[in-house]
Amino acid sequence: MRAYATIGNKNMQVYPIKLSQPMGATLAVLGVKGSLALAHGAVGCSSLTKIFFTRHFCDPIAIRTTAVSELAAIFDGGEGIVREAVQNFLPRVRPEVIGLFSTGLTSAKGDDLKRIANSINYPIVYAETPDFEGGLESGWAKMAAAFIEQVMKPGLNLRPDKVLLMPHVSLHPLEVEGVKDLLAEFGLEVHALPDISDSLDGHLGINQASLCQGGIAMDEIKQLGSAGLVISVGASMLPVAEAFLRKSPQALHINIPGLMGLQATDTFIGQLMRLTGREPGPRVKHWRRRHRDALIDSHFYIGRKRFILAGEPDRIVDMAAALAEAGGIITAIIASTPGKSLERSVAHRTLVGDLEDAEGMIDDCDVLISNYHGERIARRHGKIQVLRGFPILEQIGAQLKVDTLYDGGTHFLVEVANAIIAGHPH
Amino acid sequence: MRKKIAETPGNVAPCAHKSAGGQDCRGIEPPGLATFGCAYEGAYFALAPVSDAVHLVHGPMTCLGSTWEFRHVGSSCAGLDKTQVGFTTDIGEMELVHGGEKKLAGAIDYAISKYQPQGVFVYETCVTALIGDDMDSVCGAAERRWNIPVVPVHAPGFIGTKNYGERLGLEAVVNHIVGTKEPEFATPYDINLIGEHNINGEMWMYKPILQEIGVRILSTFSGDGRIEKMRQAHRARLNVVVCAKSSLAIAEIMKKRWGIPYLSASFYGMREASDAIRRICRQLGDAKLIKKAEQVIAREEAKVNKALEPYRELFAGRKAVLNTGGNKSWAFAVALQDIGIEVVGVSVRKSNEEDRAKLRNILGADAVLMEKPVVEQIPLIMRTGADLLLAGGRSLYSALKKAIPFIEVSQEKTGNYCGYGGLINLARDIDLSINNPVFKLVSGDAPWEKKVMEPEQCLGRGA
């Protein structure tokens, strides 16, 4: 276990990778079926977020804003303008639930979301997610916890075969689907919260723009209290699991730190075997053989290569472990925000910072794994880049990528190895 | 909150952006229905193309995190193009309690010492406006410390729309930078381009043509912009306001302060581009220049007409709906007509009375002028059987999800449709879009949705 640090005496972010809590909250709302995200802030908070995710996912994003103006910022405590917003859009869309969250502006002026939500006669789930604290992971987690606290019924009879999966924000839609499928193979009835596996997965449906078309249903969330088993993925989801256990203390909770690489997947499947007394099916077993083979095939290229990983803590710590399995040297992990998962980083240097920090260490790096903003830096220094994280604007299919479990781990190693092969003159 | 915000320089100049409802370009939209960007976004995007300046956003993470590198603005900057670097103070809880001025001062010093810009723009945001940071004095002190312009831009998101923010951003430049340096030499053919962001290099589609004719671009606000050039902008003989109503206000200020006349011009579409060139040359009033312009226009139009011939045939009878902001509406409408496509509907949401009259004149009596394009555009396409929607990124996937061919015309777009060459690009992209087989393919039934089993789909039995 090693300590992590921020790089000192810098009063700012340059080439930032950090994303805000309201953006994380938006994604969490998009994991609930029939929902509408409502940002309580100035117009930009939602219009910018909408464009950001629309371009990342290549899909319409259901989000609206209370459009707090200069006058409202001074004179309104929030009730008036939130009520007005809801009254304005209800004739056009009738969401199952409104996911209301604050932004820097409205939290700074002290609007009380609980009072506001209670004063409006419509299903509203609310979370305080100012963008001057936390980041993408915590915004997602706070909104997820809000659904547990405000929607889930307490005191239901526990069912040992019912499992609630709590994925961290960086798991791609198809990765969530993969974990759900795996759990189902162990004979469990699976629910995920938030569940973006069929809302942000890039499918062609109908009326996708106005309301969230996939995700966990509100009725399902109400009944989550009967889940005998809760599996949270990533350290950022621990507070959500705690919120669940406060309401349902008898349930069994396990936290899975990561799902990338052979050892992480072995650990997870080992736990599932002990919990259910079952073995995984033949397909999973065969994917493990492929994963082992991919480790052998890719180690020529990944081995001894130096990596810098920048992104959300839960994801990059997980990813670093998977690359280290194939012999990669992790020069640095640069996290967008502090996170408990950084304590188990396998990198030589682990810090909270930005891509300027990555550029400062670029001589000790062969491959930069980061979001789209790292592209120019990698190109400028002649480094190989693999795109992961938010946003990815110049490639399509980010939502279809699977890097987790045996099958995803196999594809991930192959992709990284091929990027290295393509990036080096023969 | 300090008084400063209510007294922004935006109130000093008349605004040409009056809508039918009499709202000015602050145009606050109703809660729950608002879809425009905010003032900060407008100011940031208006100035970010200045590639030798540091653009420092004084606010929490969302403001910069979801705007930087979201537009491709062309820059010919040698060395590091600072347009592609994001700088933010990333305000946290500490600053909320103790104020962010110290952090801001430190950030300005760090950015200047490390990146050696010719100037710094500091963008105010909702949170830093709310906590009352005195940006003016922090910027003033930094300016004296470093001896380069450090310009506070007071356009926090909640103050108004993107258009309004763009105007405030440009006004900050006019008030702080323009007129602080004399050009080495001046010519009677010096102009400024205002409101041109050079997105995807659009300015470069017509700039060489103007130069060939003999017009000198003294300064641009702010596509491929430079601080040094902006400082000299007051010596131009003409301001050309390119496609943005919000920029008219600063042309008006420059007219009052330095006596520079201005005109509005658009370079979208062949007729508009030619018209713009003619009006610029006529205003500069030199017979030789006008003659040269006619030669160049004739040559370029002949080139475009030849390139468009096959497309006009291909597009015969094709119809389009257009949803873009401000006076881009008529500019694109004309461009579409130039390539032989009928425009059956157009958004007038951001247009003023003059724009509306102009559109009616261009499109004829039958075209629909959409007041609420977000609601109206898809039904209009269904009703008219239009083949294509041209709109901003917000409409992109709602159209594509209905299998409607789409061309993006916005500040985030990837195409370059400006000038004579741009019209050919537009024709090519429209052809690629409406004649692509995917739209028909994805609209077809799945095997399990087909009502009647076709005989050849039945498998034969036995041998």
C-alpha cells in the first residue's frame, strides 16, 4: 500500500481530466428507466453536459435545466424556479421520476433540495452535487445513494438469490451487462443501480431524446430492499453500499475493487463460487483460457513498456493492475480526484492531477492511456495513445468497449498490444 | 453579489439582437425548457480562438471541463497553440469560504510563467460571481506584474445566453486591448473580421480570396486571432461582422470610438460570398479593387458552378429543413438554394425582424418559419417529406434515431461549409448523407416483425 499525493504549488488545472459531480449525477439518472435529469443551475450546466455526453455516447441525452438567472440567483430560494421548470416541461414529457441535482451555483447560494423536492407534488429524487467538490465518481455515487435512500422500501424479506449490483461510474454499458450476465449464470436474480447497460449502450430505439429509455425501473428500485446480496464495484461505491446497509442491515455486502485482469476476475469468480456454491458455465471457463493465451501473446509488446494512465481513480487503478499482469511498467497513475482505490495502485507514482502532470513525466512513458484530451499531448511527444475515459470524441463506440472479466480482459490486452505494434516502426 | 454584474459593459451599446418579443440578446429562457448555452460558454467560445493567449476559467470544474477542445478552431500559430490547452482555477470548498482571489492570482502567475502567452483572458463563472471575487483588481495587479494584457471577462453563466456572452467577451477585448498599439503601417484596404471563429478553418476558405483581391485583414475577432493584432484593430478602415448578431454591438462601439464603419456579411453560399466581397470592396471604395474583385468572383463562381453541376442534377426535387441560429439561417438557406435544394422550413428562434423578412423573401410564401424548432422540426419533415435536416448538435441524434439524414451546422460541427469551396463541401456531404443506404436499411423490419412470411424465406423440407 502506498500513499498518493497531489503535485504541489499549482493553483490550477492545466489540461484537466477532472469532471464534475453534476456530470456524474446526470449519468446516474440516465441509469433509471423513464427518468429525466434536471440540473438545478444556470443554463450552461445542462447544455454543456448534454453536448458532452451526446458526443461521447453518440446518443441523445435526456437532461433539462432550471435555468437559474441572475435575478433568480439572488431572490429565489429554489422552490419557485424548480416548480416552474417542472410545470413547464410536464405538458411535453412525463417522466417516471425526476432526478434533481444541484450545481455549484445553487449549492453555493444554499438552496435546500430536500425542501424543494418535498414541496412539489411529483416523484423527485434529489442529490446535492455541487461542482466545487468531489468529481464524476462522487456525483454518480451520491445520486445512486439518493435512489436507495429516497425510493427503496425498508424492511422487506431478504431473498438470498437476489443480488443488487452497484457499478462505479466508469464501467461501460456493455461491461455492466457482462457482469449482470455472469451473476445470472450463478443462478442469481440481478438488478443493477444505476443500470446504463440498456440506456447508454448505443441502440436504435424510439423517442430516445426526451426521456431515458433504459435502465432500472422505479418499481424495481422500490423492491431492492429484498436483495440478500449487494455487490459494489469500486471504492467510490462504498458510500452507496453503506446507504443500502443502513436501510437493510441484514443484507450481505461485498466490495469488488476491480474487474480488469486475470487475478481480479479470478478473485471475483472465486467469491461468487463460495457465495452460491456453484461453478461458472463452460463459456466463462473457456474465456479464461483465451485470456491466458492473450497474456502470453501480448506480453512481447506490453512487457517492459512504460504506461501513464489518467482518469477516474477506480478505473485506472484497475487498469494498471491488468497491464502489470502482462509485464507493463506503470510509470504513473494520474487520478482526476482523490479516491480510496488509489491506495492499492501498482504505479511507481500515484497522484491526483491533470494532463500537464502527464506531460511532465512523458519521457518516462511509451503509452498514454487517457481521454480524448491526451491525444495532442501524446502526438506532440510521439507517444502511443489508447483512448479510455470521458470524453472520447474522435472515435465511435466507446460505449461498446468491454475491458472487464475474462472476455473483456482478452480484448483489452489485444487492443493495447496492437496499438503498440502500430505505433512502432518495424 | 457585487454590483459589477448588473453594470456590465453590455448595457452601454445598443443591441441589434432584438427578437419579435422585444427581448434583448440576454434572452433568458424559461426554466425547464431552456436549451441554449450560457453566457460563459459564449464568451469562452468567442475568445478561445485567440491562440497566443491563455484562457483561464475562474470557476468550478464543469465550466471548462465540458467546453475545452470541443470545437476545432483553426490556428496558424507557431509553437504551442494555447487554444488547445485548458486552464481553470477549479474552485473548491476552500475558495467558497475564503474567496478565490488568491488562487486566481497564483494561477495567472503560474500560467504566464510556464506558457509565456501574449495575454490572458480570465473568465468569470456563476460561482465566482456569487462569492464576489474581485477579478478586476486581481487582473489589474497581474497586468502590472507581467506587463501583458490580463483581461477580466465578466460573463457568468446566469447573466444571459451564449449570444449575450459572446458579446460581453468581445466587448472586454475592445475595452482592454484594442487601440493599445499602432500598426507599423496602414493601408486603405485594412479590415477587421468580427465574429469569425475560424471553426474547422472556415475563415481560411475566403481569407485568401480577399487577400488576392488586395484587402488586408488587419485583425480578427477572434478566429486564428493574436493579441498583437487585436491591439492594432482600431486602425482598420472597415469592420466586417461575420454571421453573428451579437458582434454588431462591438462594431457599433468601434464606430463610435474610432470612426470605423461596419457592415454585416456572410460567406455561406455562393451568392452570399460574392455579395459580401462586393460590398466590402465597394465600401473601401477603390475602383481597381472593385474591378479585381469582379474578376476573382467570376473565376470562383465558374469553378463552383462546374463542380456543382452533377449535384444539382442529383438533388433535383430534394427538400431540406434548416434549424440554425441567428443570421446563419438565411445564409445557409441561400447556400442550399445554390446547390438546388428546396428549403421547406427554417428556424427563426434566434432571428430578429430583419432576418425574418429576409428569409420570407428568400424562401417564398410556402416555407415554414419555425418559432419552436425543437418541437416543430421532426413533424415538419414528416409532413413535407423533406429529405434532410440541417441543425446543431443538439438535434443530431434525435433526427438520426428517426433515420432522418442529418448535416450538422453548428459550432461543434466537423464540416467546413464556408466560402466557394465550402459550398462544394456542403454538396458533397449532403450527397453522402441523403444517398447513403443506411437510412433505408435501419428502417426496415426485423425478421420477426415481418407480417407475411415470404415464400423464399421458408426453408425447404428434406432432400
